[in-house]
Amino acid sequence: GYINDYPTGRLLRDAKLYEIGAGTSEIRRWLIGREIMAEGV
């Protein structure tokens, strides 16, 4: 595991939790692309 006593350890832990909560980066890219296309940019 990561050592949470250091800022980098906390960042790595939080980044992984964010990925689990928000979906994979591929899904996020798909959602962002869909929003951009809906705006007609």
C-alpha cells in the first residue's frame, strides 16, 4: 500500500478513490466528448 503520512501517498490514494467514484478515464472522456458535441463546438 501507500504511506499516507506523505502528501504523495495521500494524492495517490485520493486519485484512485476518485477514479472509482467517477468512473474510468475512458468513460469520463466519452462523457466530455458527448457534452462538447451537444454544444456544437
